[in-house]
Amino acid sequence: QSMPLAFTLFAPSHTTSQFKNINSQRLYSSTSNGNNSKHEIEKKRLEISQSNSPVYHQNSTLYSYTPREVLERIDREFVMPPIYVPVTFSDKLAHSSVKFLRKFSNLFFREKYVSYAIILETIAAVPGMVAGMMTHLKVLRNMENNNWIKILLDESENERMHLLSFMELTKPNMLERGLVAVAQGVFWNLFLICYFINPKTCHRFVGYLEEQAVISYTNFLRDLDAGLVKNVKAPPIAIEYWGLPADATLRDLILVIRQDEVDHRHVNHEISDKIKVNSNDPIRIHNHFLESPETTNNSSVAQDKKDKKTNQLHPAL
Amino acid sequence: QSMPLAFTLFAPSHTTSQFKNINSQRLYSSTSNGNNSKHEIEKKRLEISQSNSPVYHQNSTLYSYTPREVLERIDREFVMPPIYVPVTFSDKLAHSSVKFLRKFSNLFFREKYVSYAIILETIAAVPGMVAGMMTHLKVLRNMENNNWIKILLDESENERMHLLSFMELTKPNMLERGLVAVAQGVFWNLFLICYFINPKTCHRFVGYLEEQAVISYTNFLRDLDAGLVKNVKAPPIAIEYWGLPADATLRDLILVIRQDEVDHRHVNHEISDKIKVNSNDPIRIHNHFLESPETTNNSSVAQDKKDKKTNQLHPAL
Ligand SMILES: [Fe+2]
Ligand SMILES: [Fe+2]
Ligand SMILES: [Fe+2]
Ligand SMILES: [Fe+2]
């Protein structure tokens, strides 16, 4: 049922040996006390940076470090994340909404990748902020902790950086800017209302949206490699945010952005899984900084198996 | 004019030698490239943890580590932050609002420190979220970056952890819970409207609110030391969040919370300083991860002098 955030990178295709390799870089054992653990987190974060581990997506990408070796690995070892099988009515509603949006936006953009990405990202930066804000206020009212909030707000930061990176590559015209402002205003209010009514369906919707984003960026990479899009230099804001090499290109940027979307896909489907309708229980999702390697290993393997199954059932949307 | 976030701890009382000491632990030089810098941030964060530096308040306290030595230092070397001198009408409005709120809340609570703290913190968790959300949306619309957002959202996380820590110490009765829910609902909407109209005054207001919070927690410490409040064990959630020693007490908790409030005071006054009314310029505030030590040193000294002056003019609110 559960998906660990730390292992999203190769989640669907792990072999046991890959798991071992990643687990050896895990953060701290469940027996450590609150005092040493913080210290060990810092130490492990440093080790992870130095080891060029694929586990480079941590809670926030603000402090991430993505050298050439990591870029090569996420390119070479990328596996499309599985389509989450829609089972309930809620799932199907979320799934259909995304399919509709996808068709609708295809009418407008077709091969204008960067413009399409800008619209996609300005929309994508809304749900994390709405969900983070709503959960924050819920915690203040109910006075029960919930460890999603930071992850959701980090997601909205992450999407904002996607948007700003593309903005440095192209100056949208007035029509596009107007479209972005209207789309954002409409989507913010719509999503806020939906989140009041049914957060479970909303997170499922975002999960599907992210699956589409992964597909879009995979197509982007394909057309970059086919020479249909010019592989310009990555903008400085992106080099700073993801800690990319100084000579990073648009292709490197798309690689890390796609990887972020894979993360968001796992996070949102997991949160949707965990939300019990009519329940006020404080719900915890996996946080690789705060759990023991043993727990994660088991749940990852379980998820791995499940992912493989769902992937075969639904090879494409 | 500017205040560096990293040096808030002893900001008003630095001697030159203290500055040197802290600067030797600064994060990276302005000449480093985007690639190495991320790596060095991790390394420096680790060094800071290990050195028990007073510079333990970083952008987010999520990964902070506060051993006994740091607790002793922030206790021994604490200096009340200066009152920001209200100059403009906007400042005076913000200042009067906080004075009014202070008197109003004194009527209700008097010596009930933990209950008072809960009300204070449930209110305090609102502005960071409102300001972070509004700035996030503004960036999406204007497509110009702004580096406050993470700092503001981290502030709201920080305040939420203050609230949850106190919640583990006392179970508020139904009246108090109701009061919290009403206060939060009213304040959220009021602050949101005010932030639409005049964010500059709003951040000034928060700056003053934080100055009051520092005073309140200083009184709390005084009464703890006088034996008027029982120095119970710190709750587990606080030990985890601040990385406190396993045997941390309520007194240790109040020490780190007070230090957080000093941070918030500096952040909000600085943001208010930087906001130009009728300006859409992307405004950057100091971020000790992203600036050179030289810049910070100068501005800190300048601020230090300014603080001393304002402090003499207004020794108390
Ligand atoms: Fe994105
Ligand atoms: Fe995304
Ligand atoms: Fe607080
Ligand atoms: Fe505060």
C-alpha cells in the first residue's frame, strides 16, 4: 500500500541488489535517539551527495546536488512509473479529468514544448500549496500532527522552480501570459473547493497529472534527441536550484524535472491511498528521514511487486 | 538596512571577534560555482552541527541539531532584540495593533503561560502561511523569482511546531479549543485581506508581534527559574524537531522557541523594510546559504550599529 519517497527514482524496476545498495545509504536506524539522529541526518545527506547516489531527491530539492554522474544514471536507468489503476469511482473521476485536460491542452500546443511546459507548470504549482495550506490549518485546529505539510509545500516550491526555469528559456507573449493568469486563477479556486469537498480524489487527480507530466517530459527528451528541439544551455536558476554541473543543458534540466514529477506522482498517490474518507486521524506518510531502513525495505519491495502488476495491466493511459 | 538571517542569534550584541568566529563557519564564498556550492552547503551544515555553533538557525529548523552546549550558549549569551522604531504611519499602525492585542490577551491569561502560548502560537502560525502563499501566487503570475517564500513557509512550520509542542504539555479544555478555532478563523481572513491591501504593514505587524513573543518567553523563563512553573520534561515532538538532548526540559524548549521568535522578528522587519509600495520588483532578502560572507559581515555590522541606536531610543515597548 505504501510508497517510500526516497526510492522513487528506480522504484518500479528495483532488483534486490539495487535495494541493498540504496539501503546501505539509508539515513539512520530506528534505534537512534532524537539527539544523534539529527546529526546523523546531516552526515548521511553529505554522504549521499558525495556518493552520487540515486537517492538524491530528499524532502526538499533546495539543497540538492546533481553532478554529471547522477544525471547519467537517471537518464540510463529511468523506468516509466506505473499507471495507478483506477478502481473506485473517485479514482475514475480523477483519471477522466486528467485525460480530458490532456486532450484539451493538446489542441492548443502540439509541438510547442516549452510553452506547453509553462502552462503545465503554472497549474502544477497550485495543488501542493492548496493542500499544504489546508493541512496546516487543519493541524492548527485539531492540534494533531501531520507530516505531509512540508512535503506538499516542497512540491509547490519544486513546481515553481520548474516554471521559473522554463521562463528563463522563453519569454511568453501577452496571450500566453494572460492564459497563464486566467488558468491559475480558475484552477486555484476550483482546486480549493474540490479540496474542501474531497481531498482523497484531489490527490489522486494530482497523481494522474504527474503521470502525464512524466510522459510529456519523456516525449520532450525524445524530440530533443531527434534534434526537433534545440538543446540550449540550462538557465542559471536551474543550475543553482538542482546543483547541476556548470555546463548543464536543457536536456539535463528535463531529466531532473522528470524525476521530480516521478516523486510527485508517488507522493500524491500515496497520500490519496492513506486518506480515509470521514476520518480525522492524523495520517503519516513515509519520510525516509524519519523511518527505519527495515520498514522501508519491506514496503518498497511490496510496492515494487504491486507496481509491476499494475504496469502490466495498464501499459499506457 | 539589511539583516542576515544566520546571525540573528547574537545580532544586537556582536563584538567584532564574535563576528569573525561566526564568519569562519560561514557557508561558502561568493566565487564558488553552482555545482560545488551545493556540496559545500551540506559540508558546512555538518560542520556547524559538529561545532555546536550558535548559527544553528538555518533556513528551516527541520534538520536542526541543538545539543546541550548550544542550549547553554543561547541561554548565557541571549540579548533582547531591539524594538524596531516605528517611523511611518504604517509602522505606527502595526505597533499600536500589537500593543492592543497584548493588552487584550493579558486580560484573559495573566499567569496561564502555556494556555497563553497556545493562543499566541495558533495565531502566529497564520502570517507565514498567508504571506508564503500570496508570494508564491504572485511569482507564478509575474514569473519573477522571490526568495522569501521558503523562509516564510518555514516560519509557519516553525510556529506550528511551537503549537504542537505546547499541546503535548497540556490538554486545552473545550472553551480554549473553541477560542483557538475562532481566533484562527478570524485572524486568517483578516490577515489575508490586510495582506492583499498592504503587505509592508503586515510584515511590520508580525515583526512587532515577534518582539512581544520574545518578551513573553523571557518572562516565561524568569517564572520557570523562580519555580512558579514546573520545569517538566520536553515533549518528544520537540526533542525530535529541534534535535534537543534526550533529557531536555520545558526550559530548554522555551530557549529554542524564543530563539526562533528572534529569527522571525528579524525576517519580518527585514521583509517589511524591503517592500516598496507600488513596486513589482522581485525583492530578495538575505539568505545566508546564498550570499558571500563579506556582504553579510558588512551588513551585519551596519545593522548591529543601527540596532544599538534604536534600542537606546526605545528601551521598552
Ligand atoms: Fe513540474
Ligand atoms: Fe509535478
Ligand atoms: Fe512561536
Ligand atoms: Fe514567531
